[in-house]
Amino acid sequence: MRTLIRRRDDLHDPAPSRLAYRLERLRLTPAVRILFRLGLPLAAAVASAALVLSDAGRREALGQWVAEIRASVEERPEFMVTSMTVDGVSPSVEAAVRRSAPVAFPISSFDLDLPELQTAIAALPAVERVDLRIRPGGILDVRVVERVPVAVWRVAGGLMLLDRQGNRVAQIDQRTDRIDLPLLAGAGADRAVPEALALLAAARPLDARMRGLVRMGERRWDVVLDGDQTILLPETAPVPALEQVLALNQAQDILDRDVVAVDMRNPRRPTVRLGDTAIAGLKHVSQKKLGAPPE
């Protein structure tokens, strides 16, 4: 009897079958484990959502519920913006900034399009740079770096203020509004402001007589002094040419005489154009030397 039982026990193999072994190995692979842990629940959730959203009434109710939740969050006091401050600018530029950013306060910070506001403010001629941020307490802080005018440019449409880069800052009604700034004229003067400033710095000894700079042919400058005197500068290296005239004036007071223009367009051959009185005097001297009767 014992022998029979042992033989039956020996016939039973406790090892799994080949199919069971392969299924167990497949179940233990990372992809299948992720599928059972995440895929099946996600599929069930998607199927449930599709079933719920298949009804139009349920979709509308769900949309209203989401809108109410969003509104309740966005309209909380800590998210509301109640005012705007503009720092770093003059009163006129501040008024222009407020006009370019017409925001109705109070407004939720979620409804404020800061990039759009920044673009609108940066487009103002007088604004060089602008930064926006919402400060605690519901304040929209606008920090503006204003362009600094360095010259007045006379154009066909009036008088325009220019900064160091030649950007138009603002328009003024009359020259006396900014008598502290030098005057530029001529087409293309706004594109050569750095060169104009270098010439004005070199012409410091003539400040008392300086009337302005005129851009000629969008290529070169004329220095205009009182008494209808003009210094014609070359297209290239105008500063050394002007310094040459200043040195000549210091040595011989050439600009204190009856001189209409000093032509330095060819620095190797400077030319002086005399006034009518000086020309008449030269004629008189030459006739006297030749013994001819004066005219």
C-alpha cells in the first residue's frame, strides 16, 4: 500500500506548466505591470468620462460647475489688482503710459495680459524700457526707463526731441521750450546723432556763437555760427577737420573776421570764403598797390 501511494505522489509534478510559466513571466514585465496599474484604471476613467459627457445636459452642467470654481478662485481678494503705479518718468510720460494701458480696476490678475500691456507701453516714443509686475496688495507696478533727449531736431513737421541713439522722444511746440539742447537740422540728422554729439563736444570753444548743426545731403555736417558764418565739414573724419579750424581760429582769429564760410570738405586744401566788406577791402588794397584809381 505504501509503495502504491509513493508512486502516485511521484507521478504528480509540482512545477508549473510551460504556459503558466510564460504568463507569469509576462505579468512580471515592466510594461504589463504598468498596464495593470495605470492603463486599466485610466481606461476605465476615460470610459466613464465619455459616458458622462455623451449627454449634452451633463456637459453643460459640468461646464458651469468648472466656470463657477474658476471664478471663485480668480476673484479671491488675494488675486485682485486694484490700482497701478508708474515710476521713473515725468508727468507727461506717466499720462501717456496710463493712456496706452487702459485697465479697468479692480481686475483679476488672471485677466491681466502683462505681455500685451508691456508691448503697448514699450511702443511709446519716450519709453526706452519697461518692466511690469504685480506687487503684494494688488498693485500693478510699472517701472519705466525714460529716453533722455540730447538734441532738438528741426524737421518739416516741427521740432522733435532726439535721444543719443537718434530715437524720437517727443515733439515740442517751439525752440524756446528746450533752449538747453543743441539744434540739429536736415534730413538724416536723426541717424547721425552720435557724430553730431562728438562735433558739439569738440566745438565747446564756440558754444557762445553756436547756432546748430545742419546735415547736408544725409552725408556730412555744416556748423552754423552766428553772424551767418558756416564751417563746411567733410564726409569722413569731421571732428579732426573741425579741430583744425579751431586751431586756426585760436592762432589767427579767423572766425572774428569778415569770413562767410570755412570750407573743410577737402581738409588738405581748406578754403575761406570772404564777406563783401573783406572783398571790397582787398580790392581797394590791390588797386592802391597797382596805382589804379579806386572804383
